[in-house]
Amino acid sequence: MKKLISVLLTALMLLSALPFAAFAAVPATGTTGGCAWTLDENGVLTISGSGAMGDYGWTRNASLDPAPWYGLEISEVVIGDGVTRIGDGAFRSDGAKNIVIPSSVTSIGRSAFRDCVTLESVFIPESVSEIGFAAFCGCERLEEVNIPSKVTKLNEALFFGCKSLKTVELPDSVTETDAAVFDECTALKYVDLGASLTNIGPYMFEGCTALKAVIVPDTVTEIGEEIFYGIDGFSVVCGEDSFMSGYASENQLDYTLIEYVWKGDANLDSALNVNDVTDIQRCVAKLDFFTEKQRGIADMNGDGVVNIIDATAVQREIASIIIV
């Protein structure tokens, strides 16, 4: 009996001494559209070649027509320079935390990164002019995203359910939005809709329970149904006599006229108070993110940087202390 126990303990010790690589991903290779793909033992999926990737299942059911690497152990995705289009459903439900997209890519397909629940960061290059339906839907850990200046339309459910997304800033190129673009983005606090948007799609901010302020341009002349369904305690920032200010009045929404936002009013609620100090401190600590307009308002000393000096300046302004 003692001998048997000794043998078992020895076996366990040998197993524990095995290198981590023994449990690494199984390497694989193949083709996708006009490109090639490889998965190495570290779980790095690389797409290489010239041209567009293949298209795969993009509807709600991920198991229908999946990508050839679907279900494999993936830790990182690298898309090589030369790839021009990320296919429909290409990386949905993958386990990557970070994704590198090269400047050769001009289009991102439908549901391309849908349900990538471990994805934390992605940078979309300025070369991209189209981002498809639900491309980042369900990316629950994605905190920050950029939208390139060539994009003119935000497609339906683009960021639906991105529950860690905190701030969104649209470029002036965006003129149109479909339904439910930011639906159920429960951490979203600040949104700047740019300078050229003409409509706000239905259910745009439904379920965005952390929302504090949305900056809406005067160019908006059409608003869909239930854009703020299920939320309260936020402010719409808009121009005087704008379509949005009329909508806010009719629907009994709090709104702030952009012309009367105070210097230092970081949360854009038309009141300078301790909440603005707290928001600046959270931004400095990278717990929250500001839009570019907010940064300009919070930058009390005009040095181009939002830091603790600005928070102190707001405190002094609140206390009506003037330092000569």
C-alpha cells in the first residue's frame, strides 16, 4: 500500500513539473478567402496575405457556418498588413484580449468580433470606412473604442451589450445611425455624437443606466423611438433652438445648452460642483474617460492636459477663491 502511494505521489510530482507549453494551443493552418491563417502553440492566430478574408456565419447562432479556427484556444489575433477586409463572423466568440488591425484593412464585416467576451482593446485604423452589423456586439470587456474618420454610418447593434464601454466620440464624418447601436452598454457615461449626425436611431441608448451626458449636434433632425428607454438621471447637451432641445422639452428630459456650459463643468450638467472634481479625478486615474470636448472644458489652465491641477482649480472656483 505504501509503495502504491509512493508511486502515485511520484507521478503527481512529474505531472506538476511539466512545462506550461504542454497545455498550449495545438498549432493549425489553413486558408480564408484570399488569405492564409496560422495558429501557433502560444495561441496567436495570424492572418496573412493580400485581399479579403472569407465570410462566415454572422447571425445569432455562432455554430452555423463558423470560421475554421472557431473553438480553438486563441490568446491573440494578429491581422497582417495586406489583408483588406475582415470577414463576416470572422473572430466571433474568440478568446483574444487584444487585436491588431493594420492600415490595409478598409472594411470590417458583420459580427466580425461578436461575443469576444475577453476582448479588452482594439484600435481601428483610419483606413476603415465600413463597420458591419453587430461587429462588436457582446464584447463585454471592451472599455474604449475609436471610430475612424472615414466611417459615415453606425450599423445596427454595432456595440450592443458592450458592458464595459465608458466613453464614445463620433467623428464628424458620421451622418447616420441604425437601431440599438449602444443598447445595453451599462457602463457608458459620456457620448459625443460629433458635428454632422442627422438622425439618432431607435433604442440608441436603451439600458445605458450609467449615462451622464450626451452631446447632440444641431444637425440632428430625426430621432427614433425609445432612444433613452429605461434610463434617467442624465443630461442632453445641445444647441439653443435645436431639434434636440425641442425633443428634450417635449419628453421632459434634462438638457443643457452647450452655449452655457461652464469652464470646469466636466460632467456637462450646467452646474459647477464637487461632482465635476470627482469626475476629473477619476479621469486622471484612468477610471473613466472624457470626450475631447470634455477635456477642453475640464482643462482649467489651458495647458492641453487634464490633471490634478485642474481638479484643484475647479475646487477653488467652487469655493470662489481667486488667486492673483
